[in-house]
Amino acid sequence: MPHTAAAVSAIHRPVSQNDAVHKPVTVVDRLERHQVVLYLGAIIAGFVLGASAPGPAENLAIAITPLLGALLYVTFLQVRFADLVDSVRDRRFLAAVLVLNFGVAPVVVAALSFALPADDAIRLGALLVLLCPCVDYVVVFTGLAGGDARRMLAATPLLLIVQMLLAPLYLAVLLGDGRSVIDPSPFVWAFLALIVLPLVLAWITQRWSRTSPVGRRVQDGASTAMVPLMMGVLVVAVSSQVPQVDSRFGDIAGVIPIYVAFLVVMALAGLAVTRVFRLAPASATAAVFSGATRNSLVVLPLALALPVGAELAAATVIAQTLVELIGMVVLVWGFTCAARRR
């Protein structure tokens, strides 16, 4: 498993034999070496907490956005502004991500929609979440898997804008009345709170670290928090949503196989698309994660704002989050193992 912090900015730096011999093994090194197991443990802990103490667990939902913002801040600390500008110029990567998310994914969703339950609220919740690509923790999972998180980060504004424009059209085609359910404000809020603010704070910290020893210590200390923060996000996200899904599980159980199928099909489709566009391994990994990961934390407010069936639609969105978090950990493990064999 590559070093988590380094995975975002220098994932292909070879480790010399001298590094392996003389560099002391720290607590952070041990955490990162076993991070996939730790993340699975965090997901299990979240399920146990949510099931055993549903009332207090639900109240933890308020911590999801701050924790996710902190996690993205730590991730962005590893991204230099010059590198981000260079990534925006990679038209082949951006084209692959756009084709995958707004060409391939809607076709996959349309095919899977025939197997969705007949309930209108469930269908709307499932279609809403599956049509919108992720723009937040996909950056982190991309870095953990050895992918190019800089390019993934550079693609997030474009992904947000395009999904705001196209999701209502796709919903209108699949449901007949989807135009009325899309309010752009949650997308704008997510972009400001989870992308712009952490990125600006990260760049300020980077500039501070270049001129101040205190700034360097702050940056070094923040960079060691990746694994604990990710574990915190997983525990809080899972535990706070389990009670809501559990109360409606009988209604929404039929969408879980659809979510699993979507993740598997999109991961395979992502591999195929990246070959067509001849992407480098790190860029290909980023594109695959972009196609497989959905924007559940952003579209949840949309589901909650629906005039009819809001709770059921929201529970349907939340179920996708729980399935996806497990799937992302499995994908990180798979790509890591594949990288070790190369």
C-alpha cells in the first residue's frame, strides 16, 4: 500500500533499499500499511454503533460534513497549485471521465432501472443518486488506491457543473417529471464547503509552511491524520445512516443488488474506457473510481426536499452510501494488490 499522503502527490516515487533499511517505522506507517483492514473495521464499528444505539448514532450525522471537509483538506495539502493547473490541461483524462460519467453511466442506469422496485420514491432516490458522479471523497479513495488524485480533483468542478445540467434531463427521460426535483443549491453548497474551502485552506497552509517552521509542523502534523480521519468519516457516516435504512429496509431491500451491480459494471466499464483513451495507470485508476463512485452526500438533501415520499427516497440514497463505502474499500484493496503485482 503506498504511503497515504504520498499517494496523492508522488505515488510513483520508488522506495530505495536504503529507505527501507534506515527509515524508522512510525505509527503512521503502521496505520497506512493496514489501512484497508482498518477501514473495514471502521465500517463494521459504524454498523454496530448504528444498530445498538440508533438515537445517538443518528445525531452524529451533523459531523459528516466537517469530518469530510477536514479529510479533503488533508488530501489537498498534498496537491500543489501548479500541479492542479497541469491536470486541468489533461484533455484526454477529462474526456474519459466525462464519457464514463455522462455517456456510459446513464446507459447503465437506464438498463438497471427496469429492475428497480415499482415505488416512485424508491425509483426516484435510486436514479437521482446513480446519475450524479461523486466530487468529494472520491478524491481520497483515488489517492488511497494509487490513482492520480490531482487529476481527479481538477475534474471536480466540471463534474459538478455537468451533473447539475444533465441530471434533470436524464431524470426527465427516465421518470417523465424529473425536472422539478433538482435544486442546484445543494450542489453549490457542497462545492463551496467540500472543495473550495478545504482547497483554499490547504493552499494557505502550504504557503505558510514555506516561510514558517510552525507552518511546516502544522502541515506535517495534518498530513499524518489521513487514516484516522478516514476512519472517523466511515464510522460517523455508516452509524448515522444505519438507523434510517434499518427502519425502511423492507421497502428498499430491492435496490441493494442494483447498487452492487452498478458498482461492478461501472468499474469494468471504467477499465474499458481508460483503455480506449490510453490513459496512464494512475489516471486510469482515477477515472475508474470516478465512474464507480456516486454523489450520495450531496444529493441526499435533494431527496429530503422532495414533496412526496422524502423519507423513503432519502433512505434509498443512504443505502447506496453504505453499499458504496464497502465497495470503495474493496476497490482500493483490488487496485493496491494489482499495483504490487506490476
